[in-house]
Amino acid sequence: MRSSMTDPLPMGDFPFPENEFFRGEGRRLKAALVLAVLWGLVTLLHWFVWGRGLVVAIAAIAGIYAVRLLLARPAAEVTLGLPLAGAREDLESWPSVAILVAAKDEEAVIGRLVRSLQGLDYPRDRLEIVIVDDASGDRTGAIVEAIAQTDERVRLLRRSPGAGGGKSGALNDAATLTAGELLVVFDADAQVPTDLLRRAVPLFGRSRLGAVQLRKAVVQVEGGDPARDRDRTNFWLRGQQAEMALDCFLQQQRIAVGGIGELRGNGEFLRREALTACGGFNEETITDDLDMTLRLHLAGWDIGCLTVPAVQEEGVTALAPLWHQRNRWAEGGYQRYLDYWRSLLANPLGGSKRLDLLLFCMFQYLLPQATVPDTVLSLIRGEAPVLVPLVALGLTLSNASAFLGLRRAAIAMASEPLSWRDRVRGWGSAAFLTALCSVYMLHWFVVIVFAGLRMAVRPKQLKWVKTAHGTAIAAES
């Protein structure tokens, strides 16, 4: 049995072709130009009498798309967790799977994760589990090594201090040393059900499906001070619970109308063929999942999203770590548009994907930044902001998606059909969490504004800034 990857392993066919976009050149200049253009456009909207009419027209077009989005009906197997049509019962004929986990200073949670991965219901000879100890300063590597001595499926790859590429580099190193037809990425704090692979793998029967993202659900961290943390952690964790339901719902609705499905890192399934076509994980980004999303679609692949099973991860229980985490997500999500804008303009994505990408880029990244000059000019001129219709539409779509996403998740996780009393209680609970989420999600406006400004004035920094993890217990309702 092999307890470490210091011994040679069979090499998978996984070339990493040179890609000029991987270097991410000129992000600072591009971000500054975007800010200048946004300020200029908002100034024109305030200056000319037709400005407000143009904003209303854009909001009307976006509103039609939003209504279509909310009314779309994704397939039942991805929303309700129903058995997948045509799923093969002969597990021995299913594809080989390699699970990849990049871990840095994760001794508090890594043992629990590896043991849960060992218990997955999948043929032993078709499952690899590769844990990358990315120069940890704690016992992460030792814990994995001890487990690997008792299970040949578990392998440890140690990366030396200074090894490049952050999390992407760690995943690339692990992927080149595996032979799985499907690669599954988990964070070290993930908690997974035993039937996860049996529920998700059959989706890859679709030939152009390059990746699948599981719904993420937050869990509560044990060991805190209940008297001190009760109210604060309830707010942050419940906000994140609604946020994850909102996100999964929007992904499924966007996919249902021919739009863009996105990856979220933890609980991410990738077809090796698709990952190879994209050149592996981009080591010049701080969010490998968001970057991979665009490159998969540019390469002609689709991305799916499942409500059930969900992958659980530890929720952030204080404002400071939430701020740092969301800033990294915002910067990584924004920089991919700065990196790939030429390809996005030239690539034949198709009308549905192109419209979907344009609208969500506007709502997620451009509109929050544009509200700054809009507010400043409104105060100077003594008039109402011109972007109110778009902001109102964005908030409405967010709240509606949170409510419907929470209801969808509750129905999918129910072990039996819900009674009318349970449904009424569920509506009340979803309404409460949606109201809480409407306040919680306002932090994204501030985060995006600061991320855009920071990228425009500060040289790029490629750091893997991890969120601290501890022992966790389930807290999803």
C-alpha cells in the first residue's frame, strides 16, 4: 500500500497546453478602464434627458428575461433529487472517479472528510482519493498518511513551501497523477452523503456536459461560545443558508433557459476530457472554479447543477472572515471577465448564453460599481438616482430566487411528500429567511464596489487565502 505520492504513480493522459489568457495580463488597467467607462456612462445618463428612459428600457428587457427565468421548469431529477432517467444499475460499468482535495493547515477537519470519502457507495476499484498537503504547518499530512496506510485508494501528495499556483496548482498536481474519467473537487471542510457519487455521476451520460455543481449548504461550527455567538451566528449562517439556496436555484433556472451554469468549487464534478480541453486549472486566478466556468463554456461544454445531494461546508460566523472570503470571490469572479473578454466577444456561445452572461455580469459586477457615481451625481444635482429601476429589478430577482430556492431545497430533502400544514410552515420559514437574506445580501454591493476599486489601483495579488475551519455539525433546516 502506498501512503505517499513520493513513489511513482501511473500517469493519466492530462496535458496542459499553453494558454495566453492564463497569465491574466493587464487586469489593473482593464479594471481602471471599466471604472472610467461606468462613471462616464452614468454621467451621460444624468446629463441627457433620454437617460432615464434608456435605463427603463434596459430594465424592461432584463425584466422579461427575469420573469422567463423564474418561470422556467428544470428537469425533476436535478431539482427534486429523483432517480436519474436511464441510470445504470451495474456500478461496475460506471466511470472511474478521482476525488481531489487541496488542504492547507486543515488538521481539524481533514480526517473527518477522508473517512467520509472512504464510505462513499461506489466500486472500490473505480475510486481514487487524492489529498494534497499544500505545505501545511500542522498535522494535516500526518493524519492523511496514517489513513492512507490502511486504504490503497487514499493517496497523499505533499507540496513543498513556495510551490506555485495556489489551490489551482495543487489541483493540477493531483490531477496529473490520477486516471479517473471524472474528477471531483472538495474543500477540506466538506461533509458528503454516502450516495453522492451514485446520484451525480449518471448526469454525465450527456455527451456535452463538462461539469456538475452540487448545491452547497452551510453547517455550524462547534466549539464557539453559545452565549456570545447565538444571535450573530444565527444571522450570518441563516443568511448564507438562503444565499446558497438562492444561488443553486438561479443556476438551475439559467441552465433551463439555455444560459450559463457556474461552478462553486466545493462539490464540483469535472469530466477529464473537458478539463483537458481547457488546459487544466488556471494558476493565475484566485478563484479556480469561477475561472473554469467561463473556459468550459468557451470550449463548448455545459455545466449542470443538482439540488440533491448537497455538499455541506462550514459557514462563516463573523463579519471579518465573511468580508475576506467574499472579497476573494468578488475579485476572482470579476477578473475572469477582464481576462477573457476578447474570447467572450469572438466565441460563438449562442444567443441564450451570451444574453444570460451579459445580464448577470451587469447585475453582479457592473451595476454595484455604477451605483457609486449614480449616488454622487444624484446628491450633486439634487435628483433621484437614474439606476433605481435596475437596482430594484436586481433586488426583486434576488429575493424571489431566495424564496423559491429555499422551498425547492426543502421539498427535495423531504423523505416523504409534505402535508399542507408542513407546506404552510415551510412557506413561513422561507419568507422569514428571504427577508433576512434581503438584508444579508446587501453586503455584496459593498464588496463588489471595493473589489472593483482595489483591482483598478492595486497590482494583482495571487494568494490562496483560506478560511479557517473547525469541527462542524449540521445546521441546515
